[in-house]
Amino acid sequence: MGIKIIKNNKLWMEDEAIHQLENIASFEGVYDIAGLPDLHPGKTPIGATICSQHRIYPFLIGNDIGCGMSLFDTNIKLKKMHIDKVLKRLEHTNLVGKYSIGGGNHFAEIQLIDKIYNQEFANHLSLEKSHVYLLIHSGSRTMGEEIYRQYSSIHGLIEGTEEFYNYLLKHNSAVLYAKENRQEVANDFMKLIHIQYKNQLCIDCTHNYLEIIDGNYYHHKGSVSALENEYAIIAGSRGSYSYIVKCIPQSDTLFSISHGAGRKWARSLCKGRLENKYKKDELKKSKLGSTVVTHHKSLLYEEATEAYKNIDDVINTLLEYQCIELVARLKPMVTYKC
């Protein structure tokens, strides 16, 4: 019972995020909290799982209900992927209409499998080092925002009330829509680059939602359920590796794992810290050789690699707590942001 912060001595973690969790611990019905290695402050703390009884707090989940990551095997051979052609096709296009990636840290990323750690797990997921993969990070968009505005009271919703059940119905619809959105974004993205593909879903994991276990309410805000997901994606920044992991449920982490690297700098600080260090064109290239395509130049600063924690510190912490096993490492080739 209480607050558990999952970290080690190497992992940087902002005190403000921990103070936010301490404040939430005083809310009625809240009795257990896990701050994961990617924990960082926001309107509510991100990278945390908050457990309550008899009352739920929709504002802790936020306005992007169902946000998560989907990994697709495009069934395109890596040797047939011509990145220069892909970049030219993406430069003057945009994903518009009902399905969209969204802004901020959402993305579509062309990936290759850089390393396999456990061949048995990789075989279970039918992973092929010779294939090109597509990772989509997106959520429920305007649907989640509308639900959030209706139910975001700091007082929460009492179990058994009409408002409580109405929220759950809308919440579940938003989670399903977010998964559908990732699938459609993946297809639309591949159509933009004019390459014959066959997207096959490998992993889908949601990290903003309410999970109900034995009458307890687990509010996931930037955290993945290790009970609901056998395998998950832990995303790095645009200039670092991402990891495919096998989830191991542990009570210390409230049966959750991190969803990504976690921010180190607030968005408002990024441009001031980076504009004299890099030219915009330099920010489009990463140390791993990948390229960023975006129509919003501010994202080049706000989503820079330096703005995020070291993904390996996050992964190593989770390994120390024995809540994951490594399956494979993904290397970005192209990161596309709207």
C-alpha cells in the first residue's frame, strides 16, 4: 500500500512528478500507486499506475483515452526498402481525415529489427529480421477529448452511479476506436509511400486507460498492463532504439511496465536549449542514421532525443525489477510526425 517509485541510482527522475503522485495519494479511494521509470510531470503524472477502490478518476487517464502503440510487420523485404524514395514521397503529404496520428509525441515510424535477444519469443511473434516494421503511436483523438471534458472532475466518479457506468461505456468505445485508428493510420501511411505492403499486427498495447481487476480500478497513464499484455513495445525517442519485451507481472509495479523513455525536458524549454546547438536540418537526422519528417518545425525541438530520458536506463531498471524480458531491439529508419 502507498507509493512505489520504480527506479535505480542511474535513472533521472523529476521531483515534481513524485510530488504529483503524493498529492494523488490523498484522493478518496486511492490506495496504491506505482511510479514507473519513465515517470515525468504533466497535467497529471505520466508513467504511472494508480489503483483505487469504489471511485474512479477519469482525469488521471487524460484526454487521449486508448492511446497506445501498435507494431506491424509490413511484409516488405528490408533490402527492397529505398528510404530516399520514401522520404521524397512523405515530404509533401499529410495524413488527414477521420483517422490521424495526432500531434505531440505521436508518430508513425519505419523500423528494422536491429537485434534479437530471445529467439523463442521472437518466433512466437513471427518476427523476421529481413522485414520492415511500422510502429504507430496514437490514440482516440477528438473522441477522447470530448469524454475528458465531460467527466474530468477532480472529485472522480463514485462506483455504481449512472455517471460512472456512462463513463465506462464511453471509455471502452474510445479504447476500441484508438486501436482502430492505429490500424487505419498504418494502412494510410503505407499508401502514402506507394509500396506494396501487407500490414500484419504483431503487438498492440494501450497505455492510457482504466483496467478493472477484482473490483480494483487501475488508472494507466503512460503505463502498460503486464496482465493484459504478454508482449509490449517500449518506445525510445526518435533518435534511440525501441524495445519489444515480454511482460512479467509484478506486484511492486502494480502489474505494469513503462510505455517509453519518458520526457526529461518540458516542451517549452526545448527550443531555447537546442536552437543554438543545432540547425533545424541537423535535428532531422539522428545519431542512429534515421530521418525525421514533420510539417511542424517546432516538433523538431520539442521531440528531440535530448528532451527524453535514456531509454536504456528505463529498460535496465525494468530488468532489475524483473518485470520484463527482452525480445528484440528496433532501430528507427524514418519517423513521421504530423
